[in-house]
Amino acid sequence: MPTTADHPTPSGLNPGGVEELLDLARVVTLPMRVKFRGIMQREALLLPGPLGWGEFCPFPEYGDAEASRWLYAAVEAGWHGFPEPLRDSIPVNATVPAVAAERVPEILARFGRVDAVKVKVAETGQRLDDDAARVAAVRAALPDAAIRVDANGGWDVPAAVEALTRLAAVGLEYAEQPVPDIAGLAEVRRRLRAAGVPVLIAADESVRKEEDPLKVARAGAADLVVVKVAPLGGVRRALDIVAQAGLPAVVSSALDTSVGIRAGLALAAALPELPYACGLGTVSLLAADVTRDSLVPDDGAIRLRDVAVDPGLLAEYAAAPERRDWWLDRLRRVYGVLAAGG
């Protein structure tokens, strides 16, 4: 597997500069099996480098400065490789979107046997009763599984305390980003402990969207951190953040193709400790991929391996010309941010 001790720098991301990336870029639009983050199609720009493929797929609403971390990670994968792995099999959780409770068995069936499940909650337009029914359906289907919930910052402090107190009745491993801000996370954590509610707090957006991703640890606002390669700017930067935070880490994905999942697996494989199943099984939510050998769970884990991107699939799922132009224009702008030291 490709490795390197070198860390890419803004002035030397790839030898050919932005024109090389524009020439190499392939843009795909992949259908999804179920709505996730409000979308039914996932777009991604893929880059073949000398050491493998990189993936650039920040969601459309992200600005160029934030998206520059995603590009940094994509070039790291293709031109600089990954650190040496410490393990070759990564335990993963299933992910249940904010679907009706009766759809839970159908969603879980796509992941095969798993020991942990992440359940999306606090969806706009839904009620706590919907969340409770969804979590209960997961518990009924998998009585012994570890269940964690992800609110994506969708509650305020009182609502989070009420919801997690109620959901804790079925047994929760942890709650991911129940409220949007670091001060709120600290307060939810304090109130739950005062009430004797045994739910750990995990920070996601409060790590990857902060200018200072270590602020959450210094504030005592979380028991663990959720780290994603692309939003943090690559595997090496994510490893450094975890080391400095001094908290257990869960590696998760950003609804990537198998190319992006490969980078997530590289991070999980390189962490000194991996106490929790990772959120890297999300290719199962896609109805198509860019490889014939998708990185999906098998018996609760994904084997560490490189991705052979299939030219036929790239052609079959090639984005419409206007969407390809949109991504190439974005690539040029975002590369400019990096070249300027952003």
C-alpha cells in the first residue's frame, strides 16, 4: 500500500498544479438508495494520482475555504499516499437515516451483520416520537448492538437533554453532536451527568467546522471526537488532531464513494487505538459506486485494501456537462485558496 513520510504543502500539492488536476478530473453523479442529508444523488469529483485515487466531494453549500481541506485530502490520497497501517480490518457501524421506523429492517439488511448502529435523529419536520420509534426499531432488530444517535446539531440544550434522557431507555453508546455549539455540548454533558443519564457526548461538527478543532477538548465538551478525513484536511492532519485532543476517536465518512472511504480506512488503520466501530459503511446507502469491489462491511468490518476504479462505471455515471463544469470551476477556485496558503 502506498505510503510516504512527506506531508503536502500548499505550494507543492501536486507537481502539475491545478491544470493537471483539471485534466485528470472525473465527475460522477451516483444515485442513492434512500434520502440522506436531504439528497437522493451524490456528486463527487475523482482524481487519479500516481499513488491512487483521491476524492473531492464537499457538499455544495460549503464555501471555498472550507472546501479547500477536502481538496488537500484528495491530493494527499493520490499524490502523497497514506501512513503505514497498524491494522488491516476496520470495524464499522450501520447507518440508519431519518426514515420511518418500519423501514429500519430494510436499511439494516444492506449492511449485513454489524455490532453497532448509528441512527440519525432530530431531522427537520420530525418529532421526538419519530426518533424514539426509529431507535426502538433498531433495538428490536439488533438486541445486542451498540446504538449511537446523531443529531447533527439539530436540538437546543433543553430538547437534547429531554431527547437523550428518553432515548437512553433503550441503551445508547453515545450521542453525536446533539447541539450546534461547544458551550451547548458542555452544558448537555453536564446536565446528563447530574441526572445520572449514562450517555456519552461525541463532537463532530464542533471538531471539523471549527477554526480550532481542539477547542472542544479544552472545553470539556465531549467524551469522544468524530473525525472525517476530507473535512479535516487529510489523514495526517486528522491523526495530529486526535493526538492533540487526547480523546477517543471514531472515524466517520462524509457520504463518500469507495475512493473516499479508502482514505477513512487509512485513518482508522493508523490510529494508535480504535475503541469504537467506525462510521465508514455508508457506501451501502449508495445505489452505485465507482468500483466493482466496493468498500462495504462484511461481517461487521471492512478489510483494508486499495480501490480499483472502473472506467465503465465512471462513464456510466458521468455527471451532466453543466454539473461537470460546475465542479471543475469549483476545483480551480478551491485550488487557488490552497495556493494562496488558505
